[in-house]
Amino acid sequence: MNKKIIAIFGLTIVALAAVYLYSFGPLAGLRTALSINPASAKPIITSGAAGGTVSTASASTSAAAATSSPFGNAALVQEFRNRDMAQNHYRISIPADWHAGSIAPGKYAVSYSGGSGTIGLIDIPDNSTPELFILSQEEPALKKLPGYARVSYGSAKVNGNLSYKLVYKIYKTSAGGQSLEHERVYVTGQDHAALIDLSASETDWQRAAKVFDAVVGSFHWDQ
């Protein structure tokens, strides 16, 4: 038989075997894993702590609640589960285009096109209460910031947990001479409390507040 024909026949057999292995054989799982890697599934949050994990929910599950703005999408698709400190596990969701990085155990800095903030644990002294701590220590320190002015303060519930919300303005020259508005929400817990601090310029606050409320509303303590 002609050597060229034998070579072609051999290559054909090898090709058919490869097709079988990748389609039906033991390599089929590898083919599937390599083909499923959508850009939308890439986590935005990164954590330097080994205890943190990120899961990406299906965008279609919350698309009906979408509210586009410079601060992200109110349809939260990134869920972060913090595992840095025992008995203080929590989870919170953020828009897909927000970024976050670990800055301390249980605490993360977040950034988005319209501003920045922090999400994490805060220690309240044993000889104090959350509200006393806010009014006697937290707010007096904030009053030292340029142009500080309280907008509102009050208590509420975040998924059954008593919380306190302080909204204030400060003057910040680096923001183009605009006032910067902050929303600080303290969520009480068994040991530590959680503090969610998010900011935006005063002119953008109405649009930002809707997204911030969605982020705060997604907070849960994990038992």
C-alpha cells in the first residue's frame, strides 16, 4: 500500500479518536470547562483574606430591579461572604461594576465611578451602646471635617437587625469644590457592628441613594 495513503489513514484514525474523547469520552468535561468562561462571571471583588469568597448571581434574577446610574446598577449581582472573624460572618451584595479590596480583617474599601466608601466590621466598646457610640464618638470626630453638616439621623431595621443611619455633608476641594454627601449605616450584631459608609457628590445624591439603599438592604449576618 502506498505510504502516503497509510499516513493519511493513520491521521484520520487519530483525529476521529480525539473527537470521540472530547465529545463523549473522559476529556468531555475539560472541553466544557474551557468553553464556559463568560466575562460576566468574573468576580469584581477581591479579598486579601483567605476567609472571603465571592459568588456571582445570575443577572437575570434581578434585572427587573435595574436602575442604571454612575453608581452602578441597583440589580446587585456580586455577593460577598466575609469569613474573616469568627461570630461576625456577614454577606452583602454590590453592583457588578463596583470594585472592592481588603484593607483590614472584616473590612473592605469599595470604589465606583461616582465615589467610594467602606464596608466592614466596627468595634463598639462594651461600656457603650451603638447609638451612644455614634453620637458621642463617631459624629464628634466627623464634625472636625471641613464643612460638616448633618442631613439626617435615625434608626431603622436592616433585615431584622436594629441599625442607625447618619447622612451628612462635608466640603471637599478635591471633588471640584462640591459638597460630598455620605451615608453611614451602623448595623448592630452579636459582637461587632457593621458599618457601611458610601459617598457621592451632593449633585448626584438622588441617583446614588437608590443604589446605596439596595446595597445596605442586602446586608445579612450569617449565623
